Amino acid sequence: MGSIKKDVLIGVLVSIFATCAGLFLYLQYFSRYGFYETIDLIKQGDLYGQVLTLAALPNLFVFFIYIKKKQDYRARGVLMTVILIALLTFVLKFF
């Protein structure tokens, strides 16, 4: 039973890291502006939800890698994190 919890936790942590990496990649390489200018534009435009959604895209690759390797509990951790990100995006968008 401890191994299952450990695998889910690893999936959650990897998913959080993938989301942070996705955010960094978006801010650094895909934005037309500099890193700090983009952050200011996100604050001004209240675009937290949209950027968080884009930042969560690398989780798709992590999820399918875990599924392909038959590491279902780690994939479950990634899925749980993506659901939490979706709920957070909903809250940021509508409240």
C-alpha cells in the first residue's frame, strides 16, 4: 500500500515540475516580450488562467509516458494534478 501512495506522489511531483517547466518555456521562448515584461502583461491582462492552461500541456506527454510504461499510479498522480490545475484555472477565470 505504501508503494502505491509513493507512486501517486511521484506522479504529482513530476506533474508540478512539468507545469513549472511549461510555464518557464512559455515565458522564455514563446512570448514576444522578455521574461519580466511577459509577467507584467499577464498581471495587467488578468491572464493567469490561460497561461496556466498552456503551462500544463507538458503533463500530457508525462501522462502518456507513464501509461506506456504501465506505471498507472504515477499516471494517476499526473491526472490528479491536471484536474487540480483545471479547477484552479476555472476559479481564476470566473471568480
